[in-house]
Amino acid sequence: MKFFVDTADTAEIRELAATGLLDGVTTNPSLIARSGRKFIEVVEEICGIVEGPVSAEVVALDHETMMKEAAILRKIADNVCIKVPLTIDGLKTCKALSDDGCMVNVTLCFSANQALLAAKAGASFISPFVGRHDDNGFDGMKLIEDIRLIYDNYAFDTEILVASVRHPIHVLESAKIGADVMTAPPAVIKALFNHVLTDKGIAGFLADWEKTGQSLL
Ligand code: E4P
């Protein structure tokens, strides 16, 4: 499973990229607003940090303007992936961009039928929002299972990018279902490295190593 980080904080992206485990980045207008920086400038910097797809979202609601915005965003770097909302105009834009060889991430997916439409529109990625789904009394992981089944039934190439990930269990369940990618905030990715027994084990081994009086270097 590929790991994307969901942030516009370039310091966090650099830190995670240095682990060698980061496959891409997703941003959205809220994350750009939180960064307090200019959209184009942030995307440009992120594209210089990671080689994988960097999602940059259009903000128009109509197809023509989405295409104009996408044209600006595509010029930033080859690894820009245009993010469009799951609407009729968004999917029209997805079809036009993917036919033109551009990566597209269809965002704000909340049903398996929406995911089916995005795949038919040639999306590179579909982003089902599991956290927001759970928040509203639905089962986010069931949505991922349904999309996996449908995409496998028809051998769609669209990758399932689990989004709105809130905690490590979302990551675990996504991996068990066979989602292609997950995008999570930096804190959730960092939490994946931790286990209390790992810390306890290191402390015990180091205490015993001290007793040997030896040094490795
Ligand atoms: C994905 O691309 C979105 O940016 C993101 O996962 C939304 O997550 P949220 O529901 O925590 O805002």
C-alpha cells in the first residue's frame, strides 16, 4: 500500500520524505488556507520534495473554469495530480484531463456508485473520505470494501486512495481490504511507527548493554 501525507506543511513533508516511505502528497483548499501560504508556491515546493503524485485541487465548480485552473496547476510540475470534486462537472473535467494524459484524483467520494462513476471517467485515484463517513454515522471501511469489490469485478485501473484517515486502525483496515493508497495527516503516519513494547524492549536491551561495559564504535 502506498503512503501519501495529507498536509500542506512542507517541513512535515520533508521530515516524512526523509524516511524513504512517502509515496506522495495530498492537499486541499483547507490545508492550503491553514499553511497561510500561496497555493502555487506551496505546490511547487512540495513537488520538489517528493517524486510521487502531489494532489492540487481546483476550486471552480463549472467544467470550463476547472479546465482553466487545471491548466495552471499542471504547469507547476510533472507530478501534479489534479484533484476534482465528485460532481458532474468534476467528472467531465476528470474525463477530459485523463484523456489528455493528466493524473486526476477525484475527491469527496462518499458512495460506491460515485466511485464507479469516477473509474468510468478515467480517474487515476478515487478518494473516499472514511473519517467524515464515520462521523456521519456511516461505515467508512465498508465503503472501501465495496469499492474494492467493484473495481476488481471490472478490473478498473483507478487506485483506491483512502482519505480522511483519522487513526492507525483506518490504515490497518485499509491495508487488510487491499486499498492501493492511504493519505493521512503527519501525526497519524508517525503514530504507525510506535508501540509501547518496542520502547520497553529498547530500554531493556540498552540497560543490559550498559552492564557489558562494551562499546560498538
Ligand atoms: C484527502 O485528499 C483530503 O485532503 C483529506 O483526507 C480530508 O480529510 P479530513 O476529513 O480530515 O479533512
